[in-house]
Amino acid sequence: MSSAAMFISKLRSVSQRATITSHPSAMRRKTLVLSRNLASEERPKKIQRPKRIILIRHGESLGNVDESAYVSTPDWKVPLTEAGQQQAIQAGKQLKKLVGDEQIFMYYSPYERTKETMDAVCKHLNKDRIISIREEPRISEQQFGNFQNVDEVVQAKQERHSFGRFYYRFKSGEAGLDVYSRVSSFISTLVRDCQQYQKAGYDLDNINVVIITHGLALRLFLMRWFQFNVQEFEASENPENARLIVMKKVCIGGNRWYELEDEDRESLRLPETCGVPKNVQLHHLTDDG
């Protein structure tokens, strides 16, 4: 055999040994280690949820005690009464007692009465524990029209009582269904905001969301969240002025959801089935075993 042939033969032998050594088991081990590392890097973090969602109706407004207030004052500029101011102060004290030094982020309706309620509430909170305070138009009061004639408003509200709050539409104003739609849109934003706070490094599982809004918008928020039907909504009532309605987080196994405190649910005249989301009941997630 020539020297060239012998050299080529040796190269082939070395190449075969290298192929045998690096192919079956060794390559599989390397691939397995690499795939595990990639899976570990790509595994998403556990999605957190706020500890509580706390809804607060504004304190007593001038319009709550005198319908003629709407004749010369735009609804969104109607202020709190003195009694309403005191109610808002008490709401702030109750909120402080409930959350202690836990962190908060807050949304409020742009109406004067909700802004005044928010200001009074915040005076009793530790400012360093408030992450953000955001004005949110989608949780505003139902639109009844512009400057209002008292007799027309009284008559329209009587008609609404007979027709039903959810579908009755005020002349030049909204139906309850319209408020439901914009509150539903707000809930989507709330969920996205929670995700952003978690990405920013906040411990969302120990943060409270506070929403200062109006009676009807509050009930429609709950209707959307807990998936109760129109008849159940129609049977419900607005909470008292400046009352805290607390949605507490429940964790069972790998499942998490919110439930209404029984006392709050009863104050709204909602049945027990409306205090837990319908899909939780459907899948029997409350069963420990």
C-alpha cells in the first residue's frame, strides 16, 4: 500500500471513531441537558393576583338628597354633602384598618363626588404604600343626559323602575347595558395593569386594588366579574354611600378566584350564588378534596 493510501485509510479510521463516539448516547445527553436549560429559562413565572379588590361607592352627594341639584349643575360636578364628607372619612378609616400597611393601587371615577371621596379616603392611608392613583372615566356614573328637568328625571326614574335598570335608556343618556360594556372594558385594563405591576417587581399577591365609583357602576362591575344574570342584577340594590364592598382572594390547590364577603353580598341583596364566579361553581373548585 502506498504512503498516500495508508494516510487516507488512517483519516477514515479516525473519522469513524469520532462519529461513533459523538453520535448516539453522548449527543442525546448533550441535547437533553440543553433542552432542560432552555425549558428552565422559558418557564413563565406564576401569575399573581391582588390580595383584595375593594370597591367603594362615593359618599352622600347633593344629588342623593335633592334631585333639583341636576337642573343647574352638571351631574359630574355634583359634590358631596357634609354628611357625605363624614362618610368618606369613615370609609378611609375602615380601609386603613382592613389593609394596614399593605400596598394599594387605586382607580377613581372623574366625578366630583368620587374625587372628594378619594381625597378623604387617602388622608387615612400611608402615602408611601400607595403605588398609584389613576382617574378612570369608564367607571363613571350612568349618563342621564345633560342639564336635567326635575320632573322629567323623576318620571324617567319611575319608568326605569318598571322597565328594569339594565336595559332602560335615558333620553340623550345611557342604558345600564352601556355602563356594563365600559366597565367590562375596564376590567380587561385592570388585569393588564396587574400583569405590568408584577413584571415591575411588585408582590402582587399582597397588594390591594381600590376602586372608588358609583352605585350602578359598582353593581355592574360585580355582575361582569361574578357572571350573574340580568334578573339577579335587577334584584340587587346599590350599597350604602361610602360602603366598602370587599372581594377577597381564595386559593385552593392551583386555583384562585375572588369571593364577596357574605355581609357585603347580603347588603347588595344578592343571593349566595352571586358571591362566587359561576365557573367556580360549575367546576366544583370549592371542593377541597
